[in-house]
Amino acid sequence: MRALIQRVSHASVAVDGTRIGQTGAGLLILICAMQGDSEAEADQLAAKIAKLRIFKDEAGKMNLSVRDIDGSALVVSQFTLAADTSRGNRPGFSAAASPDEGERLYRYFAQQLAAQGVPVETGAFGADMKVELLNDGPVTIWMEA
């Protein structure tokens, strides 16, 4: 699985003009299941993200996790993280999991992150979503499992 994690002051996702998910201080996680991924990758990624120390402590150092700050996460599916741009000008997405498997692993990842003690809201898999965020830092981290 691939994830793009952004430390945010707030973020939200809307479909057809209706807000369906949001977070305050915490994480915006754009997630993509790749071909061959299983629950094991989702478990590993959820555990690592829950413990990722990218929030400032009282000394101003990135030393706290989203759990430490009582933050939350907005998890949004994004198959375009599987983009292959090695040839031509049009990205290919054949490395992404099939839509059915991608949705299953996306939902499973969100559940596993919540099981790690992080309050989670989600987008709508496969929908045309509008994501708004205020990146804090900015801090943006790419992760794979």
C-alpha cells in the first residue's frame, strides 16, 4: 500500500457539494492499494502511521504522534498514487489493485487505523471528491508497506 500523509490543521472532503468527512488537527492520509497487497500491508501501515512522530512537542521538535496530540485522521482513497510516469506523458495505473480489492483494503486500512486509537473519517471510494486542507508545516510524508 502507498500513502501520502499530510500533517494538517484541518481537512475535509466533499462529494457533490456535501461534506462527508473532516478532521481538525491531525492527518490527511491519501491511500492506494497496490496489486498484491493484503491485510498485512494495511496492518503494517496503520500501525506505523498511528505512531509516526511528526507533531511538535513543547520544545518545538517533531516528537509526538497523532495519538499523542489527541488528533484524528481523514482517510481518502487515491488510486493515482499508483501512477507510473516512466513512459510518455500519460500516467498508467495498472499497478493499482482492482477497484473491488482497492475498496476492500481502503476500508480495512481505515478500520485498522481506528483500532490503533486514531479517530477516523473517510471519503467515498471511487467518487469525484473535493479535498480541502491546511497543511501544517508543511509536513508531507510518502510511505509504502
